[in-house]
Amino acid sequence: GFKLESSISVWSDSWIAISMEVKVLYFARSREIAGKAQEVVVIPEGSSTTVLLDELLEKYPGLRDLIKFAALAVNMDYVSESVLLKNGDEVAIIPPISGG
């Protein structure tokens, strides 16, 4: 048993070192599509908001049209282009308010 536990621990440590967790907050229509208000998404360390959005579109194809018009906020600051994310960052997806 001890060797197995040891190798699992080493694997976990190296896996954590090359990935990071980002909290995604869903608002309005994006919340309906995702079926949840928030979740933690694991992405490669040093990823940008573009990588995160690609990951979310894989999981929730219904977000595709909405994402084009949605505002993004990283740690409560609106961003207008792709920005690098850090472990523990919070990304909010805020769709346009009007129903159109």
C-alpha cells in the first residue's frame, strides 16, 4: 500500500502544478443554458479567457450564440479582450440584459 499511495500523491502534485482552477459565474440566460449558477473549471495553467470559453463551449454548446454578445468580467472587472487567467480567478459571463 505505501508505494501506491506515494505515487498517487506525486502524480496529484504534478497534475496540480500544470493546471489551475477558475470559478465561472453564470448570469441570466447563461445560467439557464449551463443549468447552474457557478462551477469550478480546471484548465491548463497560464490559459486565457479564450481557452476557458472554448472549454465551456465544449461542455455547453448552447452558449455559442450567447457568448458573442455577452460581457466577461474577471475578478469583477470587465474585460474586452482575451486576458491571462490565474489560479483562483473568478470569471463572470454576463449576457445582454434585453430579451431582443
